[in-house]
Amino acid sequence: MDNILLDVRDLTVSFDTYAGEVQAVRGTTFHVKKGETLAIVGESGCGKSVTAQTIMQLIPMPPGRIKKGNIFFEGKDLAKFTDKQMEAVRGKDISMIFQDPMTSLNPTMKVGKQIMEGLIKHQKMNKAEAKERAIEMLRLVGMPTPEKRFEQYPHEFSGGMRQRAMIAIALACNPKLLIADEPTTALDVTIQAQIMELMQDLQKKLNTSIILITHDLGVVAKVADRIAVMYAGVIIESGTADEIFHNPQHPYTWGLLKSVPRLDLGQKERLVPIDGTPPDLFAPPKGCPFAARCEYAMKICKEIHPEKTNLNSSHYVHCWLQHSYAPNVKNPITGEGR
């Protein structure tokens, strides 16, 4: 497809530790089209951030290593890029917003200068041009009195303002792809909504593709075009936002949705947590990674990894319940049987 910007195929990433090999990402495949938002959701430790940092080549190698797979960005395989080649891509074509802006911003450098850095390096601007563009970016992300904020340090900013500054740095060079790793984790609910709205507005203005990484389905409900549900290093279900919210097919996705408060039901409903803990990635299960926590698990689920079932051109799932021999299980979200 001509409009695919990023195409990740069978990505497998491990970390070698004294205790053994941690299989953090285990054969992940997904793509991002130009101008769309893909949300990757799942519990902490499921491999979301490792996947994002591998795309940017930010994981330390060693102990990390790409065992196999390809990361095609505009047809070029980033997995084979040298550090110098990646330096030309990072910040210019692909940018990243990290979870905690306080640890990502340099506390000893004024915020304006941090925005200017990328502009001088990638856009070959002089200092006067870079300063003008940096102030413009601060204004674009809704920063009050941008000329004054340009001269301030990160500790003089509130949490929401620091995240806006991070977005300004990430988008300063008009990247084709923005990876947002839990961009609203440390913020209160009203600021979360403002940051997500800001990212949507900027995406429309700049036509940037976004990979949004989060464990919070509530955050992605309005902003994502497509959703990939990740668990124990693998994507177990993927579809459009409408398909994942209104016709989910994997028991883990059902569990995620049942643990999110909903206002559209009209009556009080008890939230249901997912019992148990994720599997140990030192020794991942050979069958379905969710089998030990799944109330519908069958014998085959624990022994063989489920094959991919394409429900339509945009929606697929890895689950043995889709097999013709599986029992007819009622979908708790739709209320329908298979």
C-alpha cells in the first residue's frame, strides 16, 4: 500500500540479563498509514515502550538486541541503520514524546534553547531563525506568554506546561511520525484532555502520523483511528477503534473494556478487574500468553499459540475461540455468541 509510512514486521527484541533472556517483544507486526493515529494499548510490561524505543533505536545494545524482524520507514529498514544514519532520522522524520517530561527535558538548559537544538541541527537554521520558530512552536502548543517561557527552565513549568514543551520540541521539525509514549500519565484528567486535544489539532495542521502508546483505553477512545492490543510482547488483536470498542473478540480486550468506566450505559455498573498477573517473559508460555488468566481457556490454549484469524480487512485476532471447533462463548461486550 502506497500510503503506509511505517511497516513493522515480526519484530523480536530481547534483553540479556544475569538472570537470563527477557523476551520483551515476540514477533510484533503492525503498520501506520500517513496521517493516521495508531494506539498500542496493554498493561505495563507488555512491550509497548520497548517496541517504540526500538523503532527509534533508543534501547541500549547490549543488553538489548533485535533478534529478528524489520522496521520499514518509507521503505527503508531502520533495523539495519547505523547510529549515524539514525541521528539523521531522529527528531527530523520521527520524533518521540516520553512518559515523564521532567526526566526528558534538560534541567540545566532553558526550554527555548532545547527547542532550537533540533532546528539548528536538522533544518540548518541560524540562531535567529531557530529562536523565532521555537517561540512560534510554543505559541502553537498553547503556551501562555511564549516569549517569556522561551527564557525559562523546566523547573519553572507546571507538569502540563512541561508536556506542552516536549510536544513543541517533538514537532518543531515537522516530523512525519510522532511516537507518544504515555504522554498523559503524570497529568490530571483535565490537562490530559487538553494535551490529547492539542495533539489532534497539531496532527491535522501538520499531517503527522501518530503512534500513541497507553494502558488507558479511555484516552484513545476519541483520538485513535486504529488500535493494536498488546499482551506479553505480542499483538493479540488489532482493528479500527470502532471494531475494538464495539466488537472486540479477544478475552483480554474484553477484560480491558470491562475495567474502564462507561457513561453511556445509563446505569451503575461494577468495574471488573482482570485477575492474575502477566506471564514471566524470562520463560513465556508456548501457547496463548493470556491462557493462565482467561476464564474461557481450553487445553489447546496452553499448548499452541493461536493462529491469526482475519475477521475482515482491518480486524484480526489471535484466539482459539474463533476456531470452528471451539465452544460458542457469549461476547460480554456485544452480548452475542460467535
